[in-house]
Amino acid sequence: MNIIVCIKQVPGTSKVEVDPVTGVLKRDGIDSKMNPYDLYALETALKLREEKGGKVSVISMGPPQAMAVIKEAYMMGADEGTLISDRKFGGADVLATSYTLSQGVRKMGDADIIICGKQTTDGDTAQVGPEMAEYLGIPHVANVRKIVELREASIVVEMDMPDTVEVAEVQYPCLITVEKNIFEPRLPSYRKKLSTKDREINILSLKDLEDQDEKKYGLNGSPTQVERIFPPEVNNDRETWTGSSEEITHKLIGKLKALKFI
Ligand SMILES: Cc1cc2nc3c(=O)[nH]c(=O)nc-3n(C[C@H](O)[C@H](O)[C@H](O)COP(=O)(O)OP(=O)(O)OC[C@H]3O[C@@H](n4cnc5c(N)ncnc54)[C@H](O)[C@@H]3O)c2cc1C
């Protein structure tokens, strides 16, 4: 079974600045880590490989520093890693990111299952997985919380819906996005760190992809326009009220109504 896991490098801190002119995150020189949700995706892939055999490959799109998350994936047990990296991919919004990743996956060859995290902790849209599946023309299931069964030609999963749990059977090749806690991610192993320290990472740039039309990548391929980026307003105003419980309750209800909370 060939499994591809999408892993993204995200800032390891919430104190990330935004370029006021371009509206793009300033990622240079800040602490980074693997998107926490992608640890669950990788663990799911490793568990499936334990059950059925095969190969787990990881793919990441980002600047060269994103090689760090691929090395971390090697330390957890991934067999192969690909980084899609090119200045021409800079400024990509969700659509362009999904397209670029789908092109990278095509280049990596046939996969039975592509696994993504449910969402990232920076962009947080949860759209990349489903959009990639659309570009690849394969079925997808989002918010998978349990793998029920691996069949010869399909996988049966439980999907976490807002009010219910739905069971779905999807034919390979397919893409799933997994919930946190589907499995407990293993820790990177020191032994694997040593044994994989010279393992190569495949680097793909635009010229390696099937579709080399620059209009589909990076800022050129991004229809999203960031009009304004601003930090959430912080309101530290406080009031102290005195009086009987009844008076304070009335005052509180009046205040909540005035603020349209009730
Ligand atoms: C106008 C605009 C400009 C932007 N410019 C930049 C920029 O210059 N630089 C920049 O870094 N970001 C930029 N972004 C953010 C970038 O578009 C998102 O980081 C990207 O689309 C992924 O979306 P997400 O983080 O919401 O992923 P989600 O949809 O929340 O991620 C779901 C899953 O998809 C997979 N995934 C997502 N992204 C990647 C990835 N890169 N590699 C591998 N797997 C992935 C992971 O498995 C992840 O768990 C920009 C966004 C906008 C709207």
C-alpha cells in the first residue's frame, strides 16, 4: 500500500508578524514545527503500513527550511520525503497551495491513500485536503476519527460530523483528512534519527511539475486578496458593581442585553 502524507511546517509561536504591505506572514527566522494535526496524519499512515505493509511518503510545500519537518517525519518512520519549493510558489493562497501539492503528488506516482491533517494551526482553513482531492479527481472524506477496516480496494472510516458519526467506504485512490486523537502520535526516535541522517529529500520545483503554467502558482495563481490584517482588539475595561444579589442580577442582565449577548 502506497501512502502519501501531507505535512506542513507552521510557526511554533503565536507571535508571528504580518507584512503590512503584502499581507503575508513573516516566517523567516521564527521557530517552526510540524503542524500538530499532521502528526496524527503521519501516525495513521504508519499504523496502516504496519497492518498492510507498503511505503509511507511525506510531502511538504514550503521554503527550504521545511526540510526540517521531513527529517522529523523520517525520525518517526516515514520512508521517503518530497519538498516542493520554488520562489514562484511564494504568496500562494489555499487554491494555489492545493494545486501545487496535487501536482507534487502526481509527480510522486500512484498513491492508494493520501492523508492530510484536519487543519493547520496557522492558515487553519481545513480546505487544502478536499481541494487537492478535487484537483486529483479522487474521492475524499474529511474529519476521519477512526479507521474501521482496510479492504482490498477500499477503506472504511468513521467521519466526525457536527451532530453525528457517519461511516463511509471509499475506493482507492482516495484522500482522507484525519481528526486529532485518531491515534496517539509516536515520538521521533533517536535511533531513527541516526539511521536516517543521510536519507535524501526529493526537491521539486516548478520545472519538475507536469503543469508548468506560472499563472497557476504562487501569488499569480491566488485569487484571494488580503484587504487588511489586524490583531484582535483587546478590551481590558473593568467595572465593579455593589448592591444586593437581585440588583446586581438585574444590572447584569441589562448589560448583557445592551451588548446583544442575550
Ligand atoms: C492571499 C494569501 C497569501 C498567502 N501567502 C502566503 C505566503 O506567502 N507564504 C505562506 O507560507 N503562506 C501563505 N498563505 C497561507 C497559505 O495559503 C496557507 O498556508 C495554505 O493555503 C494552507 O492553508 P491552511 O494553512 O489553511 O491549510 P489547511 O487546509 O488548514 O490544512 C489542512 C491539511 O493540508 C495539508 N497542508 C496544508 N498546507 C500544506 C503545505 N504547505 N504542505 C503540505 N501539506 C499541507 C496538511 O496535511 C494540513 O493538515 C497565504 C494565504 C493567502 C490567503
